[in-house]
Amino acid sequence: MAEFSIIDRYFKRTSNTDVSLGIGDDSAIVTPPLTQQLVICTDTLVAGRHFPLDTSAHAIGWKSVAVNLSDLAAMGAKPHSILLALSLPTVDHGWLAGFSQGLFACCDQFGVALIGGDTTQSTQLTISVTALGWIEQGQAITRASAQVGDHICVSGQVGDAAFGLQHLGHPLQQRLDYPTPRCQLGQQLKGLASSMIDVSDGLAQDLGHILKASNVGAKLSLDQLPIDTSLKELDLRQAWHYALAG
């Protein structure tokens, strides 16, 4: 099936009113709002590395968008649109239908438009999404602004996805397959949080990025980590491993 047939069948939709030109040309054209800065991020998911090979196509579609919107949220930005680069081993119409439905389900929930991208053939399923968002001039929350005396907070439970990956079929697998980007919270924290980061690589590692960028140290109260009841039933060290490194 030709590339443009796949795009027309599964990925072409009417764009937002502020998208001057969307899917169907060499590039998309977006008119930036006055007094806003453009925030851009990109992430790549590789089958077997970033998700189990038997993950549902719908979940892969959702996750490919969500992980990028989470990076925008960590800057306090309002998500606007995405670009999709999709490398397929074969043209599987059932898979493409599920994937596009999951992708648009996430887009629709957070008010995001798919405005362009690329589709090609490859020996391995690879999905790259670039996300664009807006933020008021000078309001972005970076990793480099943490202050001595700040509290360290997370927006939900830590370790859920890591536990779900090691216990496929457990209810916490939902947290692995369908992560929730904190888009609204990220925007609400502008002017309140001094520094933020997306905790996709584990609390300890990502907190370390903030500490290095901000030139500060930190102390974690492990007994105050917000973890699921399933983790609380484990040996304490194993629970902390999921919560800190998962």
C-alpha cells in the first residue's frame, strides 16, 4: 500500500483552525500566537525496547503521543500539535487502525492536532513523534531553577509502570501502556514550581538531572514516596527499586 494511501486512510483529519496548512504538503504551517514562545520536543519508541512486542496497537498509539505531551507539560507548556514519523515492517491494516485510533484518542483528550510527518518501511517498528506547544514569553519551567529549601513533589504514584512491565497482566500494566501526561497541572504550576522534569527514566535519575542543572543537592524521604498498594506488599528494598529506578 502506498505511503500516501496509508496517510489518507488512517492519519488525515481536519486540523485546528490556527493550523494554516496541515497534512498533504511538504511542510505544515502554523501561525504562532502573539507573546508566546514555541516549545518543541521529540521522542522515539522502538518495538521490544520501549514497549513489549505484544502491546496492543491502540496502546502504542496513545503512548507515542503521551510521552511527548508529558515533556511539554514538564515545561508548563500548552500542547498544540504533533508530527509523526512511522517506520513499518509490513502494512497491517488491523494494526494501523488500532494505532491511529489510540493516537487520536490521546490527541483529542489533550486538544492536539496531527499536522504532518512521514511513513516508511523498515525491518523494525519505530515510532517518532515531535510535539509542539506554546508558553508565555519567559514562563517556561526548566531543570535549572531549583532552589535551596524547595520541596520535592511528584504528581502521582511512582513505580507503577516499572511494576507493570515486570508483571504483565497486572492492573498496573495500564500505567505502562497508557501513561497520563500532566498537561493541565504543568500549566497550573507556572509561577509556583521553581523547576520541573518529566519522570520517565525513574525518580532518582530524573531528579539527578534537576540537581545537576541547578547545582543543588537533595534529600528524599523514602517513607513518604507515593506508591501503589501492590508495591507496599513487596520487600521494602524491592519497592524502593521500582519507585526510584523504574
